[in-house]
Amino acid sequence: MKRILLIVFGIFVANSIFGQVTETFETQTDNALSFTSSGKTFNLGGVFHIENLQDYGFGPSNFYIDNSNSCGTPGITGIISSSDGNNVFLNSIWMFVSANCEFAGSGNILVSWYRNGNLVSFRSYLVSSVITVDNGFVNLNFDADGQGLVEADEWRFQAPASLNYIAIDNFKWTDAALQISDVNFQSSISFYPNPVTELLNINFNQEYESISAKVINVMGQTLHEETVVSSNKLKLRIEEPIGLYFIELKNNRGEKTVLKIFKN
């Protein structure tokens, strides 16, 4: 039972980390109503558009999302959605708010997750911008409170009547289609030991025509890859330095999953 719990924990933690993309908007177009990040296009709705103002973004940076074209209207709502309607995990964003379109403000922002036009989750976040800290941007870490596991194709950001300006930068997301492991393949796997010193044993409850394994570091870089044929087991030598690694497994049917391991 302990080994099963370890496997499930390893797979789902890996899915929440592996493949994340952080969009800084620095290559986007001023006043655009959409942006493309790692090949995926997102649409901007409500009051949102791409803004370009030197050193006003997080970091500081020059490009970000905001509602400067309609600033002054209280209780505004901005919308970000995936253009293809496919689901995405929103991991985190950095947000700046104001009550007068310029100076840092404070208030509760209602963030809502939608899927196929239906509300699936929502949560209120207190955003207190301090201009001397991170250029006034506050990190909303959705992974930390579990909202990063909510699949959605649209997110709405609603300000209270006391605020009339929202800016968003460093939009961190994960493509849900790339992170969902096939349930049958996932349940067929057991592996040990974890932590591993050198040799990782991976067993499957059935024989596959071929199984490929990639060893990937926390930066998403593939360190090495190998393939076995006509087998229900794989012995993977982990020769990398001490640390955290992900093992991406793929069988001949195209089914994939990701394991999380620690190297001693």
C-alpha cells in the first residue's frame, strides 16, 4: 500500500510541475487582443489588452496585460481564454491593482475558472500592491492553493467597485492535454527504489511492444533517453547528480505518464 501511494503522489506532483510555460509578453504586440505563448494562442476579452509601457511591468518589464484603455471605470472585469477551447492549467500570475489608474492600490480580486462556458471554480484573492516591492506586482500562486489543478479554457478577473485598474504579467500555464496521463497506462506501473542511488526498476503489469523513457531535469531538459522492446520491465540507470528528476514514459500506443524521483 505504501508503494502505491508513493507512485500516485509521484505522478500527480510531476504533472503539476512538468511542462509549465511562463509568458512575459515581451514579444507581444502593443494593444493586441490576443497573444501567443509557446505555440498556443490566448484571447483577451472584457477590458484586457496588451500594454507596452517601459518599466511598468513586473521585473520591471515593458509588456503586460492591463485595462489602461478603459481605466477609470470601477468594478472592471478582464478575461483571458484559450483560442482553441482546449483546457489549460493556470499555475500563477503576477498582478498589480489601482484605484486611480496610476498609484498602487489594494482590494479583493475575484478569479473565476470557466470550462466550455460553465463556471467550474472561483476564489477571491487579496491583492495589495506596494510600488517599492516587485514594481507593485503581487504573485497569485494558484498551484499553492490547489487552483492550479483546475482545468479551464477561460479565466475572468473581476475587480471590486473600489478598484478600476488591473495589470497582469508573467502568466504561467500548463497545457492540460500534455499533462493528462492515460489512466490504464498509469495504473500499470510500479517503480522502486525512490529515492534511487543508481538503478531505477520500472515494472508494468503487461508487456508492451515498446516503451521509451526520458530522464528530464527540473528545467525541462531531456538528459538522456532509452527504449526497450517487447518487455514488461525497464531498468533505468540514473547517473545524474543528486536532485529531483522526472521520468517521462511512453508506450507504443502513444500513452504517456510522468514519474517523479529523487536521486541520492
